[in-house]
Amino acid sequence: MTSHSGIGVSPGVATGPVARLGEPPRLPAAQPAVGADDENRAATALEETANELERRAKPASPEAAEVLTAASMMARDPALASNVRDLVGQGIPAAWAVDRAIGGYRDLLAAAGPYMAERVADLHDIRDRAVARLLGLPMPGLPEPGYPYVLVARDLAPADTALLDPAMVLAVVTERGGPTSHTAILAKSLGIPAVVACPAAVSFVDGMPVVVDGASGRVVVDPTEAEVAEVAAMRAARVARATVRGPGRTADGHPIALLANVGGPADAVSAAALDLEGVGLFRTEFLFLDRAEAPSMEEQRRVYRRVLEPLAGRKVVVRTLDAGADKPVPYACPDPEDNPALGVRGLRTSWRRPELLHDQLEALALAAGDTGTSPWVMAPMVATAAEAAGFAAVARSHGISKVGVMIEVPAAALRAASVLAAVDFVSLGTNDLAQYTFAADRQLGELAALLDPWQPALLDLIAATARAGQEAGKPVGVCGEAASDPLLALVLAGLGIESLSMAAVSVPDVRAALAERTIEECREIAEAALAAESAVDAREAAARF
């Protein structure tokens, strides 16, 4: 038995034999002469690739369809087609021209920051499918061994991830990728356990038995019979827990609201169909990314209306534009920065472009009026009480009745009482709060141990914020990945957190875990975790209960 570590990005535990993803096509060593129809062949290959991606998008889930549609647009990019034509004109054969042109785009994305770098897998996929067509080679993609398997790959393209069948793919392990990669997003939406950034994955071979823990990021090779039996028992228990319904409650009836994180209208429709109490984080930046100028107020109004309508009667927490750092929005953050994670991002973008914030708040207020709803609106990347008060004043001037901020900066957590004095609620973004607490880039897999939400220092900051909320009589929630861990959810409830927002697929496990413990037991579990000296010790101390 050998244990390896990566980043757990989709919760759940599974065991089964490895099946590796099909290898991408390789260009022959000998480059042929350019043919008379190479330009047309290259254009046709890219167009057929775009068409294939669009076909796969139609029956896919909303999340997968959005990803595949975006990839098809990349394959049809006129600039890409122009580069390929130029290369063919210079004497480069069709397949080599496509490879070289897309390679240039990959280099640009890789250098454009972590968010854009994680889109490189999309370009890899477009290249592989177009080159396979041009060379007459088998299309790369998912294996079909004829039995359920653990999918292992260097990375997964969106077209492959969108086709994952939870009945056949027991879990996913990739050598590359990060918490915001398509593998992470889509695997979680399908309820498939997934671990990314696992360097050892490159050494796994077909048929090798493994255990995958999508919460901790642990992958065990050649597990013992006892471990396999334990996984089977855990999966059976998870199926049973999924039948539990109703609002989040501890065993003695203490309420802990269970909410979903959503990224757009399709997610909102999906969340509305589930047994959830609302949305704890609506990420609005999808409207602002990958475009040359900001969406108009009317466009925003229409989109916000489509999110609010299906969730009428339930709580919806909207985060204003979280641009900067790993989410580049050139018109909001136009100036290059040596350290963008510590630069002008989140609410700070409104210092330079106040009209972006005003338009967004006005559009939200209009959409609320259109739908008869009252969304809760919060600002990201708030560091001081003065910033919180400034945002609250602007939001209220637009008619927003419930105004809050995100606690992602240690300074805001340490002075949470002052921050709460200016707003109606706060929500803890544990991913960024961990990043800034431990000076560790959240996109780097090798720093995953520092970013573990069980780190006692992070729990201290959460506890301090929760105490401030209780003293002020104002709600404090968690909308980071920490909320999706059933065991950690008990700790958060014991610390005084009132709502937990997560990917919808994680809700049944969290709901069931809360229902098994009283609030007093949750407090005892939280005390044990806080007393630990390391993340491992904190998790083990909680697990002993």
C-alpha cells in the first residue's frame, strides 16, 4: 500500500481499477511537403472540432454545456484561423500549422495568470482533436474498458469531462489542474470524487487498484481488503444520507442554513430544483470575464433576473464583481501588477472604475424589483471597516436592503466587530482567507497543505468572526470550500457559523452530518479542533467524536 497526495476538489471516496485517458496524437518526425489543399484541410479540421464540441454541449449538463460552448468558440477564433493560414503559406503542412498556431495561444494563456492558465487544457483538446483529424488518427478521449474504473490523466479537457458517466467513472485523478480547473468544476457538479495536482498520477498504470478520497486529496495505491471494505461502507452510507430531506438542522433542531454556490442562470435553475434553502454565493464575474468592455446595465439586469426568478422565496446572496488576480478583467484592472493577488482586485477595482460598481448595484436593484425578491448583496476583498462602510453606503443608495461583505483578508477577520457594525451580514471566503493567512498562492498544488481548511490558524480567524457576529446579532456564513466537508461543517456550526454554502452535490452529506449531532456536541468538536497544533491533528481530533 502506497499513499499519494494531491488537491481534493470533489468530495466522496471511491475505489476501483485505474484506466488511463487516451494519449493525444503525436506529429510524425518527418514533416511532409505542403499540399495544395492544406489550408482548406486545416480550416475544415478546426470547424469540425468546433461542431463536435457544440454537439456534445447539447445533451450535457448546464455547467458542461457552458464550458463546451466556450471551447467551440475558441476553435472558431478568426485570429487562430488567420495564424494557421499564414503558417501554411510559409510552407508548414496543415497538422503542423495547427499545432504551432495553437501552441502560441497556449503560451499566451499560460503567462496570463492562474485563471487563464487553467484554460490551457481547452486549447490542448482543440489541438489534439484537430490534429487527429488531419493525420487520420484515433480521436483521444475516455477509455472504455467495459467495467467501472478510476479515470487517470495528466489533465482532462472539457470535452472529456463533460462526457463522464458517474455510473462508469468512479473517481478522477489528474497530474495537473487546480481548484478552479474544469476537472474540478465539472466533476463536482456530477458528484464524482476527484483529486487534481497529484504528481504520482503519471506513474499509475491500467488495472492498478486505487482508493481516491476527493475531500482530503489522498490517493492510495494497492489498498488492503480492509480499506476497500471501508470505502464500500462509506459509499453505502452516503447513498443512505442522500435520502435525508429538509432544512439544515442539528440533532436538537439548531438551524444551520444549507445553501448553494452558483455561477450563472443555469446553475440557479439547477439549484432551484433541489432541496436547498437558497444560494449563499452567486458569482457575478462570469458576466465580465473574456470580453473587451463591461456588460451594460440592461444586460446585467436581464441576467440577474434569470438568476433571481427561479429562486423566488429563498435567500440569494450575490457577490459583486470579484475581478483581478486569478480573474483578469482588463477594463477593470488595466495596469500590470507585480503581485496581482495583493493588488487592485475585488472591491478595490471600484476605486478606479466606480461606475462598474454603480451599474452593477443598479442592475441588481432593478432585477430585484422585476422579480419581487430581496437579494443579499456583498462585496469581495474588504480589508477594513471603512471599506465596509463605504460599500454599504453605496449599495443602500441604490436600494439594496441587505448589505454585507466577504471576510477574506485576515485584517477584516481580526476586526470583524468593526466591520459588522457597518453591514448587515458577513460571509467567510475560506479559500482566499487561507491564501492570505498563510502567504500561499491558492493555485499552487505544492502548497496544498498550507491551504488546508483544517489549519488551526484559519479556524481561529473563523471563530473570531463568528463571535463578533453573535455579539452583534448579525449572521455569519461560510461560502468557501470548507463548507462542503461534512466533518468540518460540524466544527463550523460549533464555532457559531449560521449558514454553509457549497456545491449543491455536497449538501446531502453535510445535512446528514449535522442531523447526527447536537449543537453542544458540535461545540465540543470545535473546541477539540481549535486546540490542535496542525491541520492533521485538528481533523483527527474532530474525527474521534
